[in-house]
Amino acid sequence: MGRYVARRLLQMIPVFIGSTLLVFLMMYALPGDPVRALAG
């Protein structure tokens, strides 16, 4: 069971980095200022 949890935690790292990078790139690919879009 501990091995399964460790494997799942290690798989979570690239998913977390990939999703963070995707959101970051999408925020800067959109037209306009990202800070203004977040502020409303």
C-alpha cells in the first residue's frame, strides 16, 4: 500500500508542473493584461 501511495505521489509531480505551466501560458496568451483580467 505504501508503494502505491509513493508511486501516485511521484506521478502527481509532472501533472502538477504541467497544469501550472499550461495555466501560466494561457494567462499570457490571452489578449490584455492578466492582472486586469484577474481584478475584473
